[in-house]
Amino acid sequence: MVLLLETAAALEARARRCGDPERVPVFLRRAEHRRNQAARLREELAARGAALAPEQLQRNSSTGRRGSFI
């Protein structure tokens, strides 16, 4: 999941640096696809009890406590 999110960030950075305006939307679309994949993976893991759901992350961050593995 982390790899998908890091790849999305790298693709967005590449889109910002890209000199070819036709390739920018391709990089951004790929970045969004990676984020969607990460979100689906998080949901699957949370359903199995292996990851915190986004609602739980919000709750833990507001109390100042961190989960064991996010």
C-alpha cells in the first residue's frame, strides 16, 4: 500500500517536471489509479482486521495516538 502511494507521489512529481503537455495527464491519471488501488487495498485489509480503516485513523490522530502499523 505504501509503495502504491509513493508511486503516486512520484508520478505527480514527474508530471510537474514534464515538458511534454500531452504526457502530463497520463502521469496524473496513473497517479490517481495508484491512489485508488491503495484505497481498495486498505479497505480489504481493514475488513480483515489487518489495517486501520480511514475513520479509525482520524480518531487516532485526533487523540494524538498512533496505530501500531498504518
